[in-house]
Amino acid sequence: MNFHIITIFPEVVQPYLSTGVIGRGIIKKKIAVSVYNPRDYTKNKHKKVDDIPYGGGPGMIMAVDPIVLAVKKVQQKIARRKIKGKIKIIMTSPGGKEFSNTYADKIIKNKYTDIIIICGRYEGIDARVKKIFKAEDISIGNYVLTGGELPAMVMLDVIARRVPDVLGNMSSIEESRVSSHEMYTRPEVYECGGKKYRVPKVLLSGHHKNIEEWKRGSKK
Ligand code: SAH
């Protein structure tokens, strides 16, 4: 699966992409991530990507043209590939449909080859971008961030770990095992502030059925 991130702050996303499971997924070529900066597609001398809002109001709006050109560049790249692409275009937006595991699963099931994620900054993006590409507005939660880069990384992370062979061990995907949100590793007893914190006895019991039952019970 190929991800294409459109952001005026590539340096914000780069370190995340070279780390841990995602970094290894890229090295193993299970996923590929390209980053495009709308600033590289501006036609003005100052590489300005924002402008004042029609109708007034505070802040600046990301202009339509540099983003449209960046997305078109991605589309052309995909069109040149031998294998036909199936593209999903996502706009990060606090007012959009809420992102979830279910949404990520649908992306995988629908066999998209390319996910384009557009990151907003300032007050957001000129609404015509969404109309031109029939993009989907997606929010990662009921709060407002200063930019779409973190949302893009959240979505990429959740979708990528569902791509076969990205996780070393597929059984790590929650749905395919009995998982718990409460977990322990050594030491068995940890002392802090004169108090002893112990690993629940059942986990030390070796009794498979009881352990699975406990894990189900601890799942919130
Ligand atoms: N004025 C806008 C907020 C802009 S926040 C409004 O009232 O809706 C700037 C950018 O950050 C947005 O364009 C979007 O790309 C991103 N963003 C902020 N919060 C987000 C969230 N919860 N989910 C997804 N993207 C978000």
C-alpha cells in the first residue's frame, strides 16, 4: 500500500516514518510513503500557500491551486505505474467523519493501492480541493489541532499496521486474539514509595483458560 502525504511541513512527518514498525514496513516494502510539499507547486515568487478568507474572519486559508497541483502530481505518478491504482483521497478535517479501526479495516478490505492524505494548516483548506477530488473529510477525534500532520500519521499508522506482514506477528492485531489493555512484564513485584505492585496472580498461573478469561474481563 502506498501513502502520499501532502503537507507544508514534511519535516514533521519524516522522523515518524523512519521509526519502529512503520519504518520497518517501509524497508520491507510492505508500504511506501511519499511526502509532497504544496509550497513546491506554488507559482508566486514567495512560495505563498495561504491567503485571506473570502467573507472575512480570522486567520488564513490554504489556497486551492498548490494543493490541487500536488495531488495531480501524485495521480500522474500512479497513472504511470504498470499496475492500475485504486486511490482514496482523505482531507484531514476536525469536522469530518470520525476515524476508527472500522474505517481502517474498510480501507484494507476495499483494496486501495494508494491513500492520499491532505494536511491542513492555518484555518484549513479552500473547500474546492475537496470538491475537485471528491475527497472525504476525516477527523481523528473531537478536538482541534493546529495541523493535519498528526492526524495523517495517526491514520497512516492504524492503516499500515493492518497491511499484511507490516506487524512482525499478525496475531498482534487485536481482533484476531484475546488481547488485554492491561499488561505486565518483569519484574513480578515492583516496589515504589514503600508499596509493592504485583503482577496479577492469574497471569503467573500458566492456566490458559483462566488467563484468557481474565484478559477478556480486563478489556475495557
Ligand atoms: N478552522 C478550522 C480548524 C482548522 S485546524 C475549524 O474550525 O474547523 C487546522 C488543520 O488542522 C485542519 O485543516 C486539519 O487539517 C487539521 N486538524 C485539526 N484538528 C483535526 C482533527 N481533529 N482531525 C483531523 N484533522 C484536524
